[in-house]
Amino acid sequence: MAFYLIITLGFRFISAESLLPQPQNVEVVSYNMDAIVKWDAPLTSLTNLTYTAEYRMPSTAFFHTVCKATKEHRCDFGKLPSCHGNYQFRVRIELEGNTSSWEETPNFSLKKGTVIGPPNVTLVTKGGAIGAVEVNIQNPVLKISSLKEAYSKVQYNIRYWKKTDKKDVSEREMVTEQRVKLKPLEPNTRYCVQVQVYIPMPHNNTGQYSKAACVMSTQNKTTTDVERRLSEGLVVSLVTVAVAFPLLLLVPWIIYKGKRFLHPKVKLPEHLKQHLIDSHQYPYLASQITSPLQEKYDQISALCEENPYNVLTDCPEDNLYHVDSEVSVEMPKYYNGVAENANFDMPYKNI
């Protein structure tokens, strides 16, 4: 009896599940790294059908339910855990406690399958050369992370044309800079520009083009801020060199003149040096004379009355009269006679 009951309940469960068809055309739509699963209702006369949608990453075995018992034919999964890796989504129908089998999607990669929206583009003409237009690109905002963090390489495709001639379109592809100058362009002409994000291999993802932005190209040739700074720096450098170079040449000359002033090479004559030494006004010059002056004199002998034949040899040297050795002095006979009869208290000078 129990065996019959189990078989009956199992048959009813299988028949109830088989009676509910699966959702049709289940697909994943991603824009700027979000994830929305859409589907169509099955061709059936059943009403009041509800749906449940779940997702999981292949690295995990468990599904996460996001939309449960919804009557809409779409489910917004919002911000997923990561932009890297693959995701699997599934949807089923529910009716009065009965469910259909799951309709699963293939593995979906956000980095490959998402649609990258258009970047924000601004055009600048101030400070450009004749006819130049500068394009400033701002990356679109993603649901997960940023464009530079999600992709290792980000490039841009730019197309531009004269507003009066839309057929003649010029392109610049695979640009890596976010500030791009378009030149040469015709001056005083209105140009329109569009930009799209391009992700190269292995993702090979091409984004949407931005709305056309138009601007009038420049008329007069002016310099950019970078060129102006370079020119100003060059002028300052030239002025600095022009001022510093003569000063560098004057420094050795000033040093040389200072040494010559402190240590002159011209020497004073000997008689002038002697005069300065005798006046004791310049003791420094006296110290420069290494050879002391030598006083030359001759010794004169005198006879005393008591002993006219004794020579006065014990007279103090300071009392002797000096005679220059270079002058020849002859004592006249008159002095010899006087000397024999005279009394000498001290030596006499020979003038």
C-alpha cells in the first residue's frame, strides 16, 4: 500500500512539472558591467505564472536567488561580485506550488559580453594651433569597478568631419591618450567629433559612439600652455647664462687682484727701507731685513803722561772714537808732540 502511494505521488509530481513549460528565449543583457536577464513567456493558456531567476559562478556550486515569484519577464541582477570570470543564469516558471524545469544560459563573461557605453567628450580650441581642435575623453562609469581597472588596455576610436560635409569622415583609430589634438584642420570651420571605446584582444570589445560634439576650429595661431612654459623657461635660461657667464669670468680676475694687493711684488729701495727702519715707523719692514747693519770702526791709541809709552788699551770700548775704515786717517806730527806732554782723561776722537 505504501509502495503504491509513493509511486502515485511521484507520478503526480512529474506530471505537474511537465505540464509547466519552460521560459523561452532566456538571454543576458549587460550594459557597463551590469547584468539583466530577459525571457519570454511560453505559449500556453495558463495564467498567473510567476518566475524565479538565479545566478552562480562556475567556481561555486550554489545558485543565488535574485528575483523570486516575479510576474515580470526580466530580472535585474544589479551589481555582481566581480567583473572577472564567467556567470551562469537560470529561470523557471512557478504556478500554484508547481515549477517548471530550469532554463539555463551559457556561461557569460561580463568583460566580453557587456556593452560599453559612450564616453563623455568635450572639445577645446583655445590655445591651439591654426585649425586645431583638442578632444578630451572621459571614460564611461561602470557598474563594477572602473574601465582602467577592468581592462588592462583601453583604446579609443575617433572620427570627425566638417559639419557641412558629413560624407567626408576622417578617423583616428586605437588612440591610447585621453587628450588628443586633431590637426591640421581648416581654420574657422565647424567640425564634429565622435569617440568610442575599444578594448583589444583577447576581449575584443567595441563600445558605443558618443553623441556628435561640434566646435569651431581656431583662427589665429597661438601657443599652447606647454609651449608657452617651454619658451618662458628658455628665455629665463638664456638670461641667466648671459648674466652668470661674465661674472664667472670676473671671479678669477678679482681673486688675482686681491692677492696682488695683499702681497705686492714691488720692493722698496734699500735706502728707503733703511730710512723707515731708523724712524721706527714701520716695524714690519724692519723685520723683513734679514742682514743686520754692521758698524765699522778703527781703534785709536793714546799715551798717558805718566807713562807716555804705554798704550791705552784698557779704555772702554764705548769711549773710543770710531773712524770709518774706508777713510784713511793720518795723525800729524803735531798731535804726536802734544800727546807726549798732555794729560788725557779720556780718548779723543779723530774727526
